Amino acid sequence: MTSIGITIAFYALSGLSIGAAVAVFLTRNLLHAVIFVILAFIGMAGLFVTLSADFLAVSQVMIYAGAISVLLVFAVMLTPYASRDNGNSLFAPVGVLVGLGFAALIGFVATQVAWPVFSGSDLEAQNFTGTVRTIGGALLGGYALPFELASVLLLAALVGAIALVREDER
């Protein structure tokens, strides 16, 4: 049985993440939407902590709440001011219906699947170790080259995006 603190934290972080995601959808200001996205990313990192996925939590904060959010802020700041408002879209009702459909599907799966539950006496639950050492060893060992190539590719994409939106000074 899990502690009451973990359960309360899970529900609070779930509410934070869902509330921030809904706020992204409802806000009219693009910069406010980016801030709500960052808040949703941080809420997801907290959910990973409650699920004992420490590496995923740190990655969520570093990659999404850090790097991707900075990239979004750059994109917003490089966008002309006239096109920054979130105008009405013809696809908003369709998006709401698709989102509600996915939520219903996820709720159905979550309640109807017989998920395994580990108690304190289970051997597998007692021998659980962290994931940071294993994943870090893989990234800096056998997968070091693809990891570095991905970082160079992301850097080239960022430089290319800045070059595309930069006004020529001729």
C-alpha cells in the first residue's frame, strides 16, 4: 500500500498538469500559452517522481521544461506581433471532440484493465533499483554517438530556424 502523501501528490500533480493543459487551450495570448506548457511539463515531471521514474523526471525538467520551452519562447519572440494572438479556429470543436474521445478511451482502459499491484511483501517491488545509472550508462556507452548526433541535429535545426526568420539587412 502506498503512503497517503504519494497519493495526494499524485492527484495534485495530475490536477496541475490537466489544468495547465486546459489553460494552454483556452488562453488567447501565445506567451501565456508557453508559460502554461512549461507548467504542464513540470507537473508531468512531478508525476514521474511519484511513479519512481527518477531519470524520466530529470529528463522532463531538463529537456522539456528547459530546452524545449526556451525554443518555444524564441519562436514566440521571433514571430511578428500581429500573428501572435490565438485567433478563432474552425477546428476547435473538432479538437475538443477528439480530445474528449481520447480521454474517454484512456479512462476506459485505466478502469477496465487488471493492472498488477505490488505489495510490500513482493520480491520484485523490494528489489527495485533506480533507473539513472542504467540509462546513463547506455547513453554514455553504446549509444553515445546517436545521442551526440541528435544534439547536433537539434542545434542545426535551431540555427536554421533563426536564419529563416531573420530579416535580411541588405
